[in-house]
Amino acid sequence: MTEHTKNIINKIIECGRSGLYSDLESLFPNWRDYKSFIDQIHSEIRLEGNEQFLHYYETFNRLSEKYDFDSLLNLIKGLTIIENGHKQGSVSPVIPLYKKLIEKAGLFYLTTGDKQGIYLLIRSLEQNPNTEIENLTHWILKNSENPYLPFGTSTLISKTIPDIKIEVENWFQRQKETAAREKQEREDKEKREELRKEQAAENIKIHNAKKQSEREYRQSLSYLNNNELLTLISNDKKRPIYYYSNELIRMNKLKPNEKELLNKIIVELGLNETKQSKRLKKQLLKIIEK
């Protein structure tokens, strides 16, 4: 980086160390000046690595490597105060610098954009307490006007580590419950789908069996003589007479007793006023007249 950029960063670090933040106003009197400074850091670090493209987070990861723990902590403080007048939202450099500071402290933390990463940090702090990280976290939550600092998410309400622990654990429990419910819903849906497929297969099987039975029954009718057919139709209480339309209209050369059976069928048809019955009745009357 250029000496000019290093000098500005050192001034921010010194303000963070001394707590005299009023001096920062003269460094960046407006938002454009601050944004230009951040862009300048990004450009200089990218050129150092002779790279055409460098992700925003990686820029500040590399910047953090240039400073020890204490200097980085105070740089974070200074930038936090500067941004109160020039809000950076979720793209604030404080977010990746805070993450790297936590790593320098030997703690585990991920910037996931939700409370999962915070949960991991809380667990890490429980196993390896670190007063400096806890104090800085409280300080940022108290002094920053940017709701995304320091964790990169704006959904956190609590302002102290103990309260954050409760809030995050409650959130994590809700996430587990939601995941369990969604898993159960998926499993139930899969079971319903499997049952639907089984039922559909059974319905097809039943349908095919009925069709086969129907074909066999129709085929058996072709072997009957007129008397046998008419007797069967007269005694059939399951099927309507017009079911046998094709077989009836194909009959010819009826004997007297067969005509008598057919007349009874015609009388029964007369009790049914459907178009099918009326049409069939006319056709049967012609057969009798032959």
C-alpha cells in the first residue's frame, strides 16, 4: 500500500486506541471521501497481488494480515465510528475485519449472513473465553448505528453476549424444529405419493381385470342360441336390457317361444323412457315382425 494510505489507517487506529473520535471527522468530511478511501485500499491491495479481480471480503482479509491484534481491534473501532456518518450497511469493512480479529484470537466464527455463524462464535467463546473480543463486541453493538455490525446480519436484537446467547439459542432451536417439521412433511408427502402410486396401480389392476372379465362374458354370449340368450337377459337383474343391444339386434329366425320371450323383454323396455331403450325397442319390434 502507499504511504499515504498507511498513514490514514494509522490515524484511524490511533483514534480507536485513544478514544478521541472527533479527529476522524476531518479525515472524511463526507461519504464520497470515505468510499473513495475504501476503494483505494481495495485497489492497492489488488495491485499488490497483481490480480485483476479481488473479492471485497478478501481485500480486508489481506489488510488484516498487515496488523497485529491490538492495531486491528482499534482500526475496527475507528471505522465503526466513521461509518456512523457514512453507513456501509452489509458491505462494511468492519464485518470481515471483525471476523479476522476473532480468528487471530483463536476463536471459531463464520459470517453466514444469519445467526448460525453467531451461534458458532458464542459456543467458541464459551469454550475459550476472550475478554477483549467480548468487550469489543459489546462496544460495537453499543456505539454503531449500522444494524449489520459486527456480524453481517441485521436480524439480531440483543446487545450483550449473554442476551445474544439466549436469542441465538432460541433461534437455533426454532431452526431445528423447522428443519424437523419440514423433514417430517417431506416424508409424509413421500408416503402419500407412494400410497397414491400403489392405489393407482391397484386401480389399473382392478380395471384391467374387469375389462378382461367383460371380454370373456361378451365372448360367452356369442356361443348361446336365441332361447338361451333371451332367457339369460330376462333373468339378468344386474345389467340393463340395452347392455345386450348388439346381441339382441343380431338375432334372426325366432321361434314362437323365443318371440314370446322377446315380447316380455320389449314390455320391460317400455317401462324405461331412455333414448337407448326406445331405440332398442323399435329395433326389436322389427325383428319380431319378420
